[in-house]
Amino acid sequence: RIWYLGREMWTSLGRLAAPRSLAVQSARRQRHNKNEQGSKRQQRRSNSSNSNANNSKRRQRQSPSGWALTAALIGTGAIVFKGIEVLNDYLDSLEVPDKKEKVVVLGSGWGALAVLQELNRLKYDVTVISPRNYFVFTPLVADAAVGAVDVENIVQPFRDIAGAKDKQFTFIEAEATDIDPKDNSVTIKTVTTGETITLEYDKLIMAVGSVSNASKTKGAEQNSLKLRDVSDAKKIRSKIVDILETASLPTTSEEERARLLHFVIVGGSPYAVEFAHDVHEYLVSNASQFSVDLSKFIKVSLVDSKDHINNFYDKSISKAMAQRFLRGGVEIIAEDASEIAEISPKSVTLSIWDENGNRFVTKQVPCGMTVWAAGTSVHPLAEKLRSKLKEKQHNSRALVTDSSLQVLGTESAPPRDLTPLARERC
């Protein structure tokens, strides 16, 4: 900005000095023309010359003198020195240390992105570790699974969105496997080569998120699809297309078509509810493309262990939503104190407690595909860290922190210049 201001000043001074040279050239041309013209034209030129001479005198009076140029130069110098002083005060206010602290951020989701937007890169040497080198706009993963939006539209390279191309931080595509809070080090395993690397840090920020809790249900991990990442969306869409093609074969019986075209969505959250509606809409709109009438076999069931879907809303709102879903062709299976006992490749087994407290299998639901969207569990990395801090960590479902989100039992504290929102997202 200082250089730009100086350049503009010199340009303005040049424009002020231009009238003097123009007046001299004009007077010379007039004298030359005066000698070559006749008496009549000479008289006209003479009058014109007198007028131009007066204008030239005015321009000369208006053109800057030596003291004006000197004053302008002094003013420019004062502005430059004042700008340098302001710049030095600004740099001093940043408190740039002689040696940057090493900050390691684990994750490439919403929390990690919020942290990187808040961190002062002049103070910290930042390294981001994540097995996923892209950022996903997770609210649209369900739409991508049924082709409502393209996967490319909800994914962006993390280096582009967070500023790694400008060398504001270092990104390593790897998965963190262990954290040593005593030595302030983290062990990572690279995705491409499988190499194990140990990195030291001054501050560690965990933004790894959570994992699906499907492993707690028998057969859920092997026989159901998840709905958390773009890779899951691609698998779901491919599976739906394969089911439609298989159901349209002339050798497929009606009983088998009914089973194949029954889709079970496990979970009652808004995310699961929206996905169930999107799946039903996709199936109905594409069933007419096949020679066999598949629309009469299409069925989507939403299974929840609570007595109503979206249970954190008022029950009247959930009831109104359920009625709208029933009109749209989505079946809701929601029973209080029920649970899914087992998921097999071709069916889902439901279990419920009766009034006497005896568990029994109520029914076996045949289906062609099961999607698990029923909740989350603690990330394995956080669970491993919690086991090392047993004296301070007594919650089996999460890591316990203080008011500044510092994990109890560790020495490293989060950077102080993070906003409350960035802290909360971690």
C-alpha cells in the first residue's frame, strides 16, 4: 500500500508539471505561423496569439513552483514513514514468536476446518493428519446416495479449501493410530505406503469425529451399508441399481421381487428420515423404466428403537411427520424398548421386551438392502487415549475436558486464539 501511494503521488506531480511544457510548445507554434501568414490572417492569428498567451500565463501561474514540489516530496516522505510505523505496530501486536509452536490437527471434517480458519499461522507451525484428503458436505450425502446431487458437488480437496496450496499448513494423508500424551507425540500410518511415522507436537487438536455403532449389533457390520461418507453413498447407489436390475429379470419370482425391493433404514434421526424418503422417491421414479411392473413391490421401512421418530422433537411433530410418511409409502416401525437383534444378508430380526420383561423375537423382516443410520460411538483413537488416562477419564462414552476443551490428564492445551465455535466443533 505504501509503494502504491508513492507511485500515485509521483504520477500526480507529473500531471501538474505538464501544462508548463504544453504552453511553451504552443507559443513556439504560434510564432512560426505568424511569420508565414498574410496580413489578414496574421491579424486573426495575432488576436488568437494574445488569447493563448494569456492562457499560457495562467497555466504558468497554476503550475507548481520549486517550493511546491519540495513540499509534495516532504509530504510523501512523511506518509511513507508513517506507514512503516503503522506496519511495525501491527506486526508487534501479532506477537510473532522467534520459534513457532508445532500444532498437529487430527481430522479433515467440520471441526478441523473450523480450527484451521481460526489459527494464526504466524504463531503456529500447523500439520494436518487425516486418512481422507477431502472435505465432505455431510448434509447432502443422503441426496448423493440416490443421485439427487453429484458426488463431485459435495466434495472438495481439503488442501484447496483450507489453504494448503498457499503453504499455510502441511497436510499428510495418514491415519493416527496412537497418541502418547507423556512424550507429546502421535503415531500415524500413511494411507498410500502403510509407513509408520511418529510426529512430535506442542499442541494436539483432535477432530476425528465418531464412528458408527453398528458393531454392537450382530451382523450389522457385515450385512448393512453405512451412510457417513461419499464412499458409502456410492455403494448404496450401486446396490440399489443392482437390485432393480435383478428384480426386473423375467426369471425372478414375485416373492423374490418383494424381498429385493424392500429397503430397511435403521434409525429415527432426521438424517435417516430424510434418506428413507429420498430412497422411496428414487425407486418410484425409476421403476417405470423397466419392462416389468416393479412399483407394486416397492417398500421402504424405517426402524427405530424409540416410540416415535425424531424423538428429540415434540411428539405431536413426530406424529405429523409419521402420518405424512405413511401417505408417501414409507412404513415406520417404532416401538419403545425394542432393538434389532440381528441383521442377515436377506432379513432383519427385531426383538422387543414384553410387559413381563421377557425378550422374544417378534418378527423377521425380509429385505433386499439394510442401511444403518442409527447412531455413533467413540472413535477408536479417542478410546485408546482414554484408556491411558484412567485416573482422569471416567466417562466411557467420551473424552472428558475442562472449560477450555483441554483433555483432562494431558499437559498440552488448545491454542488460546480459537473462538468458542471452533473449540466446540472439536
